[in-house]
Amino acid sequence: MSEAPLAREALSHAPPAAVRAAVRARRWTGNTKRLALGHHQANVTIVPERHAFDFMRFCQRNPRAFPLLDVTDPGDAVPRLAAPDADLRTDIAAFCIYRDGRLTERVEDLRPHWRKDHVAFLTGCNLSLDQVLIEAAIPFPHLTRDDAFPAQYRASIACRPAGVFHGPLVVSYRPVPEHLLLRVIELTSRYPLSHGGPVHVGDPARIGIADLANVDWGQVPREEPGTVPCFWACGITAQAAALASGIPEIITHAPGHMFVTDLAVSDRTLG
Amino acid sequence: MSEAPLAREALSHAPPAAVRAAVRARRWTGNTKRLALGHHQANVTIVPERHAFDFMRFCQRNPRAFPLLDVTDPGDAVPRLAAPDADLRTDIAAFCIYRDGRLTERVEDLRPHWRKDHVAFLTGCNLSLDQVLIEAAIPFPHLTRDDAFPAQYRASIACRPAGVFHGPLVVSYRPVPEHLLLRVIELTSRYPLSHGGPVHVGDPARIGIADLANVDWGQVPREEPGTVPCFWACGITAQAAALASGIPEIITHAPGHMFVTDLAVSDRTLG
């Protein structure tokens, strides 16, 4: 059985289960952009059951940041709606563990850390739209350059709080060529389960981003003449809430290393 | 100050706050069809906090029945997203209280029954589409006849369970003229927050309804020659789950007496 690493292209049109198998076998450990194209990729946030209802209300109140795809029963590592043959503990390449509001550990296998009171929330992700954007020939850097990945920033937009959870909206940045601006707004607006349309277009300072080079997550973007800065709500908002809430423990996927679900992006709505 | 009852027509194009004020003053005590047209009407299900996370997962897993519009903090009777100046305890004309899996009481004012651990779930309702259907000239009986109201039935379709909550999907029935069938499917499918498209079209027996005259809620429908029976998921599914779960207490709006929110149906998605 081959253990050789796989190329991104080999997994771009693979079924979601094949991508998860590659992640599980550690034949794929990179970010998940352009993988299993056409399927929802999910942000994963794991909280103890005692904070789960607070977190679920936090998601419901901030649907731009947290379009809910699936929520597991306490102790169940199988996302029964989104990927019933998967195990969240092994099918994500890397996790971040936050304790008392600080990132304390990054792990590759969650099994030793999984507890019976853990609840996992799967929420939509912008990378799910890669196929839609490729088909529409939208030249986003993360699609046209192998080494590029979107930058993310804390915006000066507060999430609606719920229980112990609060914090800033985190946004992901993409430069949009001026002549494609309306097309990109229209296209992305059709997919509320993947954050929908942009929350801001234009001057980054208007949402508290003084310098695009000063990223909070992801890559420092190149200057792109002839483009308009566009910002979308981002699931990393959960990481910011983890830090702000200071609850004893919260676990997330490592940024960029999403969980690949069986859900088709073309479905638009759940159920 | 006039205390006279109002006519339905006086409230059809009234702002949602005016409808709620009329309900609060008991100048409107009937069902809410065709009221505050163009705004979301909500099913309301109130459970103790200890069952709230189970019920919220039950909603998320059965989005056809329970498109979530708002979830309150424990003890807060104000739906902060859906109608921030409302009070759920006074702004619904009648409530049903279920104890240990049985309907035990029907009350008009929830204030004496409200507790600090109560959590209210607001979920979408088919009546929210009345304006859309009127504009499209769809002659549903509940729109064309003042005394008509849709029938509801327990279908032989199981909800996905979550914690203590399980039970059958409850469906609402509307007879659709044959030549309008595709139009009605297309129109209603556009509104997932109001149950979306039908879950069944045609022979009622296929979803376990042996006799349309044997309704579980709502009115016995007339025979309507030249129509096709169509069934949509219905928020009364919460009542069926209340009965099936047998939890000590669950409170709902009385069927047909929905909570009128400020949310515009034309928005299609939240956030």
C-alpha cells in the first residue's frame, strides 16, 4: 500500500471520502483549497457540552460567520449529516487546542484528546466555492497560484454575543479585478452556506484593517493592481471567539485544514 | 382607547409591531393567516434550558420542519433578532402547555408560566408565504376563503432524532390546481426559511395519510376537483415531538396562532 504523498491535482476531483482517507493516512497534510471540488468544506469547532448550547446560539446569531452544516451529539466524533462514514478525530490534518483563551497546542491526531462531553460544530467555508469560482474564471490568487492562500483579519465588526461567546468578526480577503466585482458579489451571494456575499468592499480601514500586510491568519497578500479589496465573513471567527471567551477548552481545525464533507455545494440549502 | 376587535383586512398590510400590539391588547385573537403580509411568522417552542441543546440539534437536523429564525437566551422572552421590541409571553394569542407528553393546558397569557430557565425557539412557517402566493394568484383555500385553514397530518416520515427529541414529521396540506403544480413547487422552493418546496406531491397514502378527512390539526379540507394533493413540512412537528419525547414540560404557540416577526420574507436568508 503506497504511503507516498499525493498531489493536490490528484485530489481536486476526488470524492470527499477519498480526500478524507488521504488525510487519515497522512498522504495529504496541506491546506484543503481546491480539494474534492464542489463539496462543502467545513470549519470544525469542538467545545465541551456545557458550552455547546451557548456556542450553537452564537452560530445561529452570526450566520454570516457560522452557517451551520452539522452538530454532533456529545461524544460522537461522526458528523452524521455531513459525512456519516467519517471520524473528525482522524480526518482533519491538524487541530489547534485553546485552553483558557490561549492557543496551547497543535496536534495531528485528536483521538488522545477526545472526550465523551465533546460536541463538534461544522460550519461552512469559503473554500467550498472554489469550483464555482474556477468555472466562472474568477482569478483569485489562491486558485491561480499554488503557493497562495487567502489572508484573514480581525475586523472592527462585533459578533452578536451568546452566553460566554463574543468577539470580532474575522474576515477573509480576496482581491477582485474591477471588471469582475459585480459578478463576484452576485456569485458568492448565492451561497449563504459558504458565507454568502462579501461583508465589505473597498477601503480595508473602514472595517478596522489598517494594513493588509499585517495578517492575523493566512498569507500576507501581494499587491494586485487593478483590483478592489473584498472581504467575506470567515469561520476563523470561532478561533477569535475561543480566545475572547477564555473558556477552559476549545478545539478547532488548524486554519486552512478544513474537514471535507459529502455535502454538495450545488444543494444551496440543507434538508 | 378602542378595545374593539379588528378585522383581518385591517391587519393584513399592517406592520408586524401593529399586529403584535393588537394581539397583546386582545383585539386580535384569531389565527394569523394573511396578517402583516410579507413578514415571517414563526412557530414558537419553549423548552427548559436543560433540553434546549437537544432541541436545537433537533431543529438543525430537520431543517425542512424547523428553519431556525431565532433562539432566545435562557429566561429572555424577547426575540432579539426576529422582533427586538416584542415579548413572546404577551404577543401570541394562545399557547399550549404539554406536560409529560400530554397537552394539559391552553393559556392566553404566558407571563404566569414563564421561568428563568425557559428558552424559546422561533422557526419558520408556511403562512409567511401568503403574500408570495397571493401575488402569484395561487388560489389556496386558506387565501380565498375566510373560514379556511390548512389541515395538518402526522406523516409516516420520521424526523432525525436528537437527544430526547424524536417523532414523525408533521405536514400541512394544500390542494394545488393541476396547471399550477410546477409553479407552486418552484415558488415555494425558493423560501427554505418557510419550509421550502413540498415534501410530497400526490397520493396521501404514500406518506401514511389514509384519509384526508382524518386531520391531526387544522381543518378538514373540502374536496377540490382538479387539484393535486401537496404536502409541506410543518412546524407543528414540534408539538408531535413534545408528545413523543415525554419531557416534563414544553410550551408552544397554539396551532395557527403564530408569532409575527419583523423579518422580511424577501430576505430569503438570515444575516
